[in-house]
Amino acid sequence: MRKTWYSELVKHSSSTPADSPVHPGKILRQKLEERGWTQDEFALITGRNKKTIGNIITGKTGISPDMAVALSVVFKDSASDWMNWDNQYSLSLVESDAIDIGRRADLYTKAPIREMQKRGWIKATTDPAGLESELSAFFAPQLAVSTRRAGPTQNLTPIQSAWCYRARQLASALVVQAFDSNQLSALEKDLRVLAAYPSEVRHLPKVFGKYGIRFIIVEPLTGAKIDGAAFWLSEKAPVIAVSARFDRIDAFWFTVMHEFSHIRHGDALSVDDELIGETGCMEVIAKDEFEMRADSEAAASLIAKDELDSFVRRLGPLYSKERIIQFAHRIKIHPGIIVGQLQHRGEVGYFAHRELLAKVRSIITETALTDGWGKTISLGLL
């Protein structure tokens, strides 16, 4: 009977939705009205402070165990009922907050929200609805992977996905010439010329744009070992994005030419997170046929394999700085790129000829559309 009575109180409460818990003070008020008692009279009956009674009735305070016992004695019901009503009401107040916590937790597993907000990719808000709206806008439309050759598209981690979508945002803002896959051999030759000197890297965005390829730089998100990506805005709109996380000329150019290989073959979305190891050297790991092909073509486009093989046979394992520079002059490539490939082959150690590994990040970020290292792009401009 008590449950039926409580249900009826909830049902007929004008300020409480059906089936929602009510504050026990509302129950107390109704019981006093049924008996025609004032708060003063009830305070005298229970020996409790009038202010305490008033605070319960107005919902400012809950029911303490000793008050629950007093109420049960007066109204001939159970003290546990009063405690349960109080607990149900208290829990109802935090349920909506708990729902919001759950929604936020779910969203934080889907994207690196904190850093995206810090980088200005999405607006700063803790409201779940606001976050959902921001992420929905950021990750829409779906990243295009339209290609001339169908291929398996890898599953992206939340961090990789955010990085790629930011790259897509930036690339969409660039205006380039029409893309013609028949001109890619000519583009490769132009790129090879730029790889001879660190300062020439500044021309890279313009050269890529001339051949219809959008080129952008996005600083990697914290914890993301991402080196580059190749994808398509449409069938005729390829994009190369690099992170430049290692400021070494060899790592930079190997990544660029690796992604160029993916574009050349019309590969589906390729996100490369293991091209360059923590030492900055090219990694030797198990890869699928498309990645192995891109690695091979990237290395060969910079230094012809037979040329490097001959150099290794003649001088290995004694690779002096002078001989490396002479070889670089002869084949018209930067000596740091030679050092990088020798490291990849295991011919020299990580600390060998470090002085030849020129830095290029500050040069390329001055001319390429860049997000990171203090450079921010207003969302309104994209």
C-alpha cells in the first residue's frame, strides 16, 4: 500500500514528471495537510527544530536517519521508506549528470578532444551536445578515398583519423592546377632536383601545386607516430600530407617520396605511421606489398639502387664524410639523404655523420600551408 500511495503522489505532482522520484519534503507536506498540522505543531510533536522541518519541506535538506525514525513513528510507516524516498530523489538529481559523463567518456574515446581544442580544430566546450556537434562537423563529410585502383583501406586510430581530417580541411582550402597522372614522371624529376639542397625544399608546395597535387604540413598530435598520408579529395584531387615530426632532410624526403608513390599508383587512403623510427631512421618492418613498393620507389627515386650498391661495394664499411659528400655532388643529391639510406641498410650507425643531416622543417613550414609549431589556421578561413 505504501508503494501505491507513493506512486500516486508522484503521478499527481504538478511539478514532477510521471514516475520521477519526489523529494521526501513533498511527501511530508502532504501528510501534514492530511492531518491539518502546521509545521510548528509538527516540530512540537517530534521535538525537532522548526527550521529543520522547514528545510525538509522546501527541499533544501534531505532526511537523516534519526529524522526517518521520527517520521515513521509519527506516520506509522517504515523508516526505510523515508530513507529510500530520499535516496531515490538524490540519485535522480545526478542521473542527468551521469548521462553527460557517459556521453563525454564515449566522445573522448572517439577523438583526441583535448588536443583538438588546444590546437583550435574544434571549439572548447565540455557540454556533451556541444562536443557532439563540433565532432560531427569536424569529421564530415567522410574522408574521400576515391582512387583509380581499388585497394584495402586501413582502419585509422582516433588520433590518426583526427590528423587526416585536419589535413583534409587544410587541403580543401588550396587551389592547384589540374591533375594529370601522365605528368607524374616529370614531377618526380622536378622533386629530385629539389632534394639536392635544403633551401630548395621551400619550392615543394609550388611544384606539387603545378602538377595538381595539394601538399600540406600538419604537426602530429601527441602520441601519434604518424609520418605522412596520401589520400584523395576526389578522383582528380590527390593530397600529400606530412607531419615532419623528425627534422631531418633524409626522413623528410623519404616520407614525401613514399607518399608520392602512393599517389602515382592511385592507392587508396594510406596513412603511414611507421615509415620513420624513433631514431629518425627509416624503419625495417613487415609491410604489405603496397607499402613495400612505396618504400622501394621512394628510396630509388632519391638515389638509384645501382648507384648506392656500387658506392657500398667500393667504400663499405669505411664511409668518410668526404667520400659521402663527393658521392652526393656526383649524383646531385644532399649528402644527408645518402647517410639516411646507409643507416637504413645498416651500413652506418645512428650517430654517424649527424652533421650532414640538415634540418628542413623551418624552411618548408614557411611556404607550405602548415598547422602546428605555433602556426594556427582559422577555421573561418577553411
